[in-house]
Amino acid sequence: MMLDFRTAPGGLVRVVRALAWCAGVGVCVCAAGEAAAGEAERLFEEVASAGDLEGVETIGVLASSAGASSEREGRGEEGAGDEVDEKTLRGRTVVGDRSAREDARHPSGFVTRVRLGESVAAEETLGESLAQVEGVQLSRASSPGQPAYVSVRGGSPRQLVVYLDGLRLSSPAGLGFDVGQLGVGGLASADVFRGGAAVVHGAGALTGSVQLNPRVPTHGVRASARLSAGSFGSAGAQAALGVAGQRAGLRLHAGVRRSEGDFGFVDNQGVLQARRNNDHRRFGGGGTGVLKVGEGGELRLTTLVEEGAGGSAGPSEFQRSFELARVDDHRRLASLRYTFEGERWQAHADLGAQDRAYRYENARGHMTLEHVEAYSRQQTVAATGGARLFAGAHLLNLTGELRAERYEAADGASTLGAQRLNAALALSEEWLLAGDALSLVGALRGEVLREQVSDLSMDSRVYVPLVPAIGAIWRAHPRLEARANLAKTFRSPHFDELYLSTEAVRGNPDLLPEEAVVADAGLRLRLGPEANPQALELGAAYFHNEIGQMILFLPISAYVYQAQNLSGARAHGLEATLGWAPFERLRLDGSYTLTRAYLTIDQGGSPAQLPHQPRHRAFLRATLDLGGLLPAETFQTFLKDARLQATARYRSRVQLDNFGSLQSPGALRLDLGGRASLGGGLRLGLEVQNLLNDQRAQDFLQRPLPGRAIFVSLELLAEDF
């Protein structure tokens, strides 16, 4: 049953809270007719997948006129209240592959959704998709398929947490959550929470967080298969099958990908070299099942399996020392979500478990020339729940979370174990004033974290952080909106920062937790005729983060980095977004971020920018729709779906160390690609990455990034066969 927004008390016609929450805590799979293939199917999946962002307001739940809605309700029509009113900004700023969203637990926060599965030809990675979001910095490691990490608003990758439903995903590798190797075949979208918006995910989300939304089955039977190949010996194969009826559905997916990864480059001494030991092999699979329970309930089970192995290429100056270095890892998780609703309330419950392991081995260590091996494993069990109540002009949210984590680390003959228990309770409220033109938001989350270590010489740790946040939204005009937020965030050191021990990276059991005060304010504006999809949509925001006891991995020798506390850091800057369709078949999407991030200690002059944090980042994508452009009957099938896509990414110069002595110059990357239907469900794609063959950029370990690369793909789509 699709909940009608008019059942919410107080006549909140303009803000469709009830339906928004239903989309936010459970996939509202209604008895819809068969969705058309292509664009219609993609939009349906996007709306359905909105359930993985608490209370997100999707395009389908934008405000509608009260008169039309009341008339539909009186007739009892299916989907009453689902109309899209293009005159309002409520729930989105930029449409297309990137769009603004609201989370009902803290609606004034800045949240951006990125659709996944939109790659032209190359194997899509989560990192490349997130990099188009304003305020997000991607740090890559060598060629595609190798690790990559994202940071938000001048923070480090470890100051960001990642969730799937109510399960926090772990990242035992020392540097942060790896967005370069996680497959996206089972994901529909990802939501990026920036600044104070991330308080909904609690301790650990110091500067931001990411919510992954699984792809759910759509009505009917659909199958797809995809083959791809390209530069660096890359190849991949993926398949998916979905079956859904009126009350139940199941979608399964699986894929393999590999790459030799070797490429030529010129080192800092001007010597031509070849990248070595840069290969990878990965498998990913899983599924999502949905079952409607009674009139207002729904069960959804999501599973994910990721396994991989590959080379661990070292710095360009010492490649021979790492020719035998190998890594392998695995991730297995399951998440069960139950959502249910009443006339004036909705609730959900989640239960999840995860097993994540990482192993590093080098038969001839760089420093000792002896065998080196390190292993870490983290297991997590979590239970979360939440409820939402509509009480006139007040919208109340209550959420709770219980999480138990077990960590093991081994380095040669020594082994260390640790356990962490976490309990959290959060309450938030949105108060609607002045005819819903003004929203005041308040939130408070309290947590208790207790950590024990198997080494009796180490004391147990207990943290009791309080994470408060306030915000406001002013809807000055149906097309103009202003919002602001202020929050205090907290992050205890990650297990790897405390206990990891590898050949080049070591933890520090004496670390102190990080705390931050984060603030932001911004505008969203839509220009153009009413109900015109070609309208110009703009967004701008200022952010300011004050971080205490900043944790960074700093060199303690020529080859070893160790986690250490510094006095503090500051990051502030500007974000801007653009969405515009100047012509019916052409769309432009862009973002720009200015970030000034530095340590607050006296540096005897203008403080140096933090490592791997460029001052300027820009993204611009132009998409040209050529489908059905040729009137001839032959092309009605042959090129029914066709598009060209050009993408430009720029970042300014970045520091590679903490002393400003090593730098990577500014880099501009241009990608060009296209795909077209061939008839019979076949679709062909071609993409050229780094068209200008710019090889000046280096990764976060001062290693070269690859030059020009070409990828091709062939995809088969079938439905109701």
C-alpha cells in the first residue's frame, strides 16, 4: 500500500512527509504496471531505492497542489499524491546523474544523491561516481581497479563512514573505506552527507558519510548481461536477473573483473619506466529480495559478497622491492530491513552482519629482504531501529543503534584482538512555521563506545560522546531556498589507526579521539519557466570545519608511516553546483569546490595546505541524447537509444607530504564516450579516458597515475521473455 501524504495530520500538503518517510525507510513496491525499459525503468529503480536514505524526499514525492490531490483522494485512485510539481525545489536541486536530497532525521543538511549504473563503457567504480559531488575529493591508487579513497570538505578518508541500510561497513586497511574496488552491480545510488548532515550516522562521521542504496527488483522479469574490455589488459563480465510480482520480488547479480594494470610512465628523474605488479582480480555478487507483509509492512533482504586479490605496487623509485608484494581481501554482508506504517507514524528495524578481511604479503620485504606478512579482520553485528511521528507542525524522529565489532590483527608471530561495543540513541525534530515557509531543526545523538584489547598491558577505552546539531530552512520562494547548519561531531580512532602493522604503515595505540565543530550555509535556486525540464538549477554553499586532535599518518622514517595526533586542523571553502538543459537533447551538470585546509599550528607564515587536498576542484559533464534523432524506419530500432557524453575533471596542485616538499601538479582529465542500441536488446559502448594523456598526476602514495585508456562494452537487455 502506498501511503497517501494527506493522512499526515496538520494538512501538510506542501511537504509530503508521510510518503517521503515511506520512501526513506522501506522500498514502497506497489502494484504498479510493468515499467518500460530504459529511462522509465531507471527512474522507477531510483525512486524505489530511495528507501535506503532515511526519509529522503524523491522526485515522486514533491509537493502537489491541494486541490488536485484532494480530488484524487476522493476518487480513491492508486498513487494519489505521487504527482510531480516542477514548480518547487522541495526534495531536489539538480536532476540528472546527481541530485540534492533531504534526510528527514536532519532535513536542513546538505545531502547529494548520485545514480550508479550510468557508465558509458568502462567498468564503473563507486569512487569515480562520488567524485562528481561538490566537496568530495577522490584519491586514487594507480590504475583502475586498485584502491581509491574519498574525503569530504578537507577531511581525511578515515573521517567518513559508509552505511548500507542500518549496517556500517568496515574498512580494515588503514587508510579508509575503499571506494575503488567495491563493485556497484547491486547498487542503485549513493547518498553523500556533507558536514552537519552526517550527524545522522553518529560517531565516526566527523566530516561526512555515505549511504549506499541497493538496487531492488522492479515489476516483471528483467535480465542483463555485459562484457567489457580495455587498456591495461582490463576485462569484465556482469550479469543480473530480476523477477518481481505484486507482493514479492528478487534480484540477483554477479560479476568478475580483472586487469594486468601495467603501464609506462616517466619518473621524477625523467627516466622512462614501466609500472609493475599492478594487477587485480575481483569477484562480486549478491542479491536483494523484497516481500510485502500485510497492508503496511515490508521485508527486504540484501546480501553482498566481494573477493579479490592483486599486486601491491610500491613507490616508483623502489618497484623491484615490491615485485612480489600481494594483497587479498574479502567482504561478506547481509542486511535485513523491516518497515511498517500506521496512519500517523512509520517505523523500521534493521539487522545486519558483516565479515571483512585483508591480507598483505611480500616474499622479499623492502627493508629486511625477508618475508613480510600482515593480516587484519573485522566482524560486525548491528541492530538499528527508528520511528517517525507526525504531530501537526512537528515531525519527530527517534532512532537507536546497537553495534558490536570484533577486530583481529596479526604481524608475523604477534597477534592482537580488540572488541568494541557501541550503543546510540538519537532524537530529532523539525518544526514547521509560517505556513511551512520556515523549518527549525534540532537533533541530539548520544553514544557509548567501549573498547577492550586482548593485550592486558593496554587499558580498555570508554567514550561517551554527545553529538548535537541545529539547522534551519527558509523557503523564500517556490524556486529559492536557503539553509544553514551547525553541529558538533566526534570520531574515535579506528582499529587500524590503533593497531595496524604492515611493512609501511603502523597504528598507534596512544591516539586520542577527534572532535570537530562543523558549520555550513547555502542557497538553492531554480530559474526558468514553470514545469520546464530545461530550467537552470544552481546551488551554492559555504562550509567551515574546526577539527581538534587531527589524526594523520606521518613519516617516522624514510619508509614507515605511523598514525599520530596533531593539535588541530581547519577547513573552510565554497561549493557550487550547476544543472542545465539549454536544449532539449543536451544537458550540463557541474560542480566546483574551493577548499582551504591546513593545520592550526604556527607554521611561520601562510599555513601549508593539508596533503592530498587541492584548493580547487571542478567537474563538468555534457550529455547529448541522439536517440530517435534519425526519422528513417531502420534507425527506430538501431539507434533508438543513443547518447554521447563528455566529462572534464580538474584539480589544482596538491601536496604529497606534510612538509610541502613534494607536490603533484594540477591535472585536467578529459573523458569522451558514447553508447547506442543495436536492436534486439543489444547496446554498444565506447569510452576514452584521459583523452589528453596527462600523466603528471600522482596518487596518494606518490606513485604515477595512468595515461590515456580505451574501453569498449557490449550489453544485452531482455525483459518479460
